[in-house]
Amino acid sequence: MNPSKPPAETRARYRHFLAIPTRWIDNDLYGHVNNVVYYGYFDTIINRYLIEAGGLDIHRGEVIGIAAETLCRFRRAFAFPEEIDAGLRVGHLGNSSVRYEVGLFRKGEDEAAADGHFVHVFVARASQAPVPIPPRIRAALERLKP
């Protein structure tokens, strides 16, 4: 094991899951899902959760989340036509920011094929200035804490 790379995450550490099908277009010339697509999977589980559980209005809401930091550790490649189980939890919940932790799993596997984090800072849409996380979104995020 590489001492600079933490061990793979396990399925049991995540609070919420979403099945995400890979698409033909996700594969690159090497026959596996391209690295940048993994961030799309992160974005998908996070924003779908915010919309469905937290009531985030991505079109007209006064408050939006801006990506401030992302990281992905690639362990094993996915390839079309696999379906990914994306796991989500909250690692840190601040006043205006949240650090999501995401694990991407093959069906039936306990160890993540990829894992990482994604930090959102919530801002006023008009000014882009940081604002407190809205109460309904905060309540939804609280449910994802370990």
C-alpha cells in the first residue's frame, strides 16, 4: 500500500446512496471512464441530494453552492456499461461551507473504486458573497453526518 494514499473507503461509512449509470460517452480511448467524469458523478449525487432533500432551487434560488475544492483518489477504473453506487456523507459542516465525502462503488463491492471530497461554499447568487447555509439545506446535510 502507498503510505501517501489512505486506504479505500468502505460502503458502510456512507449515509446516502444513488445509482448512477455510466454512459457510452463516459469512456475514453483507453476503454474506461475518463478521470474528469468522476467529478461529474460527485456533482450528480451532491446536487441531486441538495435539490431533493434540501430544496435547493438551482434556477431561481437566492442562495447557491459554489465548488471551492475537489479531490478524487482513483483506485480501480469503471467502464461502460457499469452502474455505479455513489455514496455520500458530510465530513464537515460549517456556517457557509460543507465538505462532502463521496465514494464510488461497483455493484456488490464493499470497497470504493474511487473516493474523495468536494467543498461547497454557499453564496448569495447576486453578490457571490458567502452566506449561512439555508436552514432546510442545513437540516438535510445534518442527516449525512456520521
